[in-house]
Amino acid sequence: MTKHTTRRGAKLFFIAAVSLTVALAPSSVRADGPALAPHSVVANRTLGEWSARWWKWAFAFPVNDNPLLDTTGAKSKFGDVGPVFFLAGLYNASGSVTRTATISDDQFIFFPLQNFENDNVGVSPRQTIDTLVSQLNGAIPSVTALHASIDGNPINGLFSHRETAPAFAYTLQLTDNLQQVVNNITTPDAAGTVFPAVADGFYLMLEPLSPGKHTLKFGGTSFGFTLDVIYHLTVVDKPSPAPTVLVP
């Protein structure tokens, strides 16, 4: 679920993205599933840094190619960013969606369960980084439920997986971007490079999955809005090709 809230000249964007679990060989299964521990490091980035990277990725696409607006999985291929594969939910919307995706068995999988981004696009007067972060901290208690499962097997302890991003920049297409089309922001700053941006929320980084087919279900509730997502994943036994997307 996602929701756009305006408060005293500032705004928060909420994206409920993919939550999932995976059935691995018994020797590989931990009590909380195949998710890495909170604040782990993958490919020389902390999970907080991967969350900033995820937002840069999410905002980079125009609406006609954006994985967060995809209703079938046709755009899931753009989640391939190299050693990690990004999955998405729905942008600024609640409800349900079912998608397909194909992932290599040598890739970690990263996704938010419920996450929040805050910046100054369309905001006057501009807020400081400290103020933007403070507003995010106020949003976190709105998350009242999280769930993630694959083939009926849940991942537990999801509320321990809170990851905070460092302040970062992201790049918007000059036209037809999420800020303009979905959030209806038409000010000149709703295009090009945006800085500062801050983000917080609940994310999972999964170990590479064994080849085969899996049904992933996820969902969560924040600000009273609920999202449920199903991913039909095909994990293939081959090296990952060059990244489909290089995040700007």
C-alpha cells in the first residue's frame, strides 16, 4: 500500500513493496527464513544504502516503464541491477496486484515491506534534512502490520528489519515521471536531480534462491491502508547477465 500525505508544506511518499520468503534446503533454513540479518552488507553496501539505491531506481523510470505501476510483471525485468534484484509493490496506491518475474540463482533479492521517502519536491519553504528525517520518524509508527511468505512459509520478525537510508539524490525524467503523473506535482523541481531525499522503512534482503518456481506473497498496513502482492517467481540456473538497469 502506498499513500501520499501532505503536512504543513512537506510530504511523504509511501511505497509498500515486495515481501517474501523462500523455501531452501533444510540445512540452509534459519528460524526467520532466508532473509539476511538487519543492517547486513551486500556487495559492499549496507542495507540502508541499498534502500537509497532502491528509491533512486524507483524514481528513475518514466511511468510507462515503471515497475511500481506494473500490473502483470512485464516490467519486473528492470529489477536486475547486478548482484541484487529489486522487487516493487504499488506506488501511492493500496489494493492488490499479481506479477511474474524471472531471477537468476546468483542474485540477492531486495525489497521493501513498507517504506517511506521524503524530499522537497513541490514543497515551500524548503525543509532541512533534519526536518525531513524527523517527519519520517513520525511516519514509522503508522505501520501496524507486515507479512511475507513463499509457498505458505512465513518469514518472522519483520519489524526488526527497519533500515534507514543516508541522505541521497535521485533523478527524475523531464516528463512523465512519478512525481508529475502520480503525485500531480507540476512545479519546475519535479524533474531532473532531486537532493536531499531521505528514506526509512522495513526491508528484506534475501539470499540467492534455489532454481525453480516459487509463489511469493506479501503485504502490510500503514496509515490504515493495506496492500497485498503476489509474485510468481521463476529462478533460473544461470549466471546473471549484465545489469538490465544502471541506476542514475
